[in-house]
Amino acid sequence: MTVWDDLVGQERVSEQLAAAARDADAFVTAASSDAPPPEASRMTHAWLFTGPPGAGRNQAARAFAAALQCVSPDRALGGAPGCGFCDGCHTALVGTHADVSTVAAVGAEILVRHMRDTVRKSFTAPANGRWQVILVEDAERLNERSANAVLKAVEEPAPRTVWLLCAPSVEDVLPTIRSRCRHLVLSTPSVDAVTDMLIRREGIEPDVAASVARATQGHVDRARRLATDPAARARRASVLKLPLRVEDVGGALKAAQELVDAAAEDAKQLAEEMDGKETEDLKAALGAVQGSRLPRGTAGVVKDLEEMQKRRRTRTQRDSLDVALADLTSFYRDVLALQLGSRIALANTDAEDALERLARSSTPEATLRRIEAIAACGEALDRNVAPLLAVEAMTMALRAG
């Protein structure tokens, strides 16, 4: 199993990255000997991975990082970097490699103070690996100051440093940064490719795999979660009932409250799983005995952790609402397809009765307005409108049609 096996339906991108990894390996080998480096290289110091949600941007970047750190002896015999089994590949893939640094947004933005240490590290030589790799999973969340810090590092990188930036689209990244990156575009995997992945790698029954692959329209992570998590399937089923519950004002407001409460519960569950352990680990690292007071001068560190955990809870709630909005958009897309007599396959075949009922009782124009209302809710959440207010406005618009 190579590092590229987790990229579903991205054969073209995998080929490009594998070729760059071979050139990078030749560069390191030449640098460690007296042989001249290759003249024409497909390797470069900065990469920008873009593509729709679920296409595997972060997975592609991490697989490339693993290939760059591959230490398999098969390389000397002509094997391609990225075996997936050696220590370099394994630690890079699981996130424990000393020379692979990952930056991800905890809240709405990546703050400059979270980038400073990473930027400083980017100017150092690899400690153990072959390259110093900096992976920024949410490059679209860089604010002005943190983006400027990245720009300075990308403009004049160290010889053995590689920046891997991931964002939904090239427009989400500053022009000055993206102009210095090699751009790779990932596409939405086909339903058949996701179905095949779920059957072969997760052991999911073929009919279940096909159903969740259609429901998520090629979103690999969501398809995997729906296939393996009964709670996720129950939440989706609840969301798909919402269009039938907004026929009156009271029902619309109640549905909005329940949607926001479910997202808040998701955030609470994650906090319960992670926050307590993180706090105890930090206190132990600071030298505080269980039940005793913190050492002098360390209260600020704990406060910073608490602020980070609060931002993470907010983002988890927002991410949960994003999934619900995507499910609703998919539902009304199917309604529109039925109203227009389209031959495209329905995504939500498990809710076909509700789809047909709404298709008969409304017009295509009303369905389009409802889809626009869902998009407007997402935009309001992006502007930090209170979740309940934004969702209530959406459900009232769904009622009005």
C-alpha cells in the first residue's frame, strides 16, 4: 500500500506528485553525494492544493509529505518514494514526523502567533528527515498578518524546505502567495470511486456503500463517516425531515432551534473528549501536581489553551451546521431535478417520498429560492451572525418558498 492509496479518484494528481517526489529524492541523493542534481526538476519549494470539500486536499498534501520523507531501501533499486511502510512514510502520515509541521485553524482564523514558530522552523535544516515540510491545512483561514508571515517564508525558503498549502480555491489565497506556488487542482471523486473505496477499505456492504456515496456526492470523509457512524446517519435523517416541518411558523422556529442544538451537542461531545485531557497534560507538563496550584507565571499558558478550546468548540459547531446545510442543499437539488424532469440520479433516494411530495406541492422557482436561502444562511454564519438567528431566518425562508 503506497502513500497515494488514500487519494480517491485523483490519479492525475497522484502521478504529478509521485514524479515530483522522485525528482526530490534525486536532489537529496545528489546533495548527499558529489553527483550533480537533475537539471529539469518537477519539484518546487511551495505547492497549493485546491479542490471542493471532500476531494482530499489535506490527504494529498500529507501523502506528498510522506513521499518526500520516504527512507525505503527500495528507492536505491529503482523503487518510487512513498512506499507507505517505512518509518519516514508512517510517521509523516500519522503526524508524528519531527520534520513535518502541520498548521490547522482552530477557530475562524489562523492567527499570526500560531504561525511564528512554524515560520522560524521553516528556515532550519531537517532534523532527521530528508526535507523540512510545512503543511497548512486551512490556508484560506490565514488572516492578513499570518498570511504575510507565510509570504516572507515562501519568498525566500531554505534549500530543503517545502510549503504545502491547502485551500478550497485559488482565490482563497493571497495572489502574492499563490503566484509563488505550484498549483494542483483536485476534483470531486465519482460516486463509483467512493463506493469502491468504502467496500474495499472499510468493509462496507455494497448497497450501503453506494447509498452513502450518492448521499454525499463524492465527499470521501463524509461518506466514510456516514457508512461507519450510526449517529451521523441519524443526524442526517433528522435534517432531511426538516423541509416537511416548516409548514407553519412554530414548526420553522422549532426546527431551527433543534438544528442549532444538535450542532452545539456535537461541539460539546468533542470538548468532553479532548479538553479535559489537554488541560491535564498541560498542567503536568508545567509541573503542577494533581489538585495543587499552578506554578507561578504559568496561568497565562493555561488561559491561552482555554481560549483555543473555546475557538475549537465554535468551529466544531459551525462545521456541524455546514454539514446540515449541505444535506439540505442536496435535498432541494433533488426536488428541483424531479420538478424539471431531469435524468440526473437522485442523491437522497432514502427520502424519495418526501422529495416527491415537495416536488408536487411547489414550483421550481420556489425551490431555487429555498436553495438561495440555504446559501444565504452559510454566508451569514461566515460573517459571524449568531447561529440561531441565521438558521431561523433560513427556516422561515424555506417556509415561505
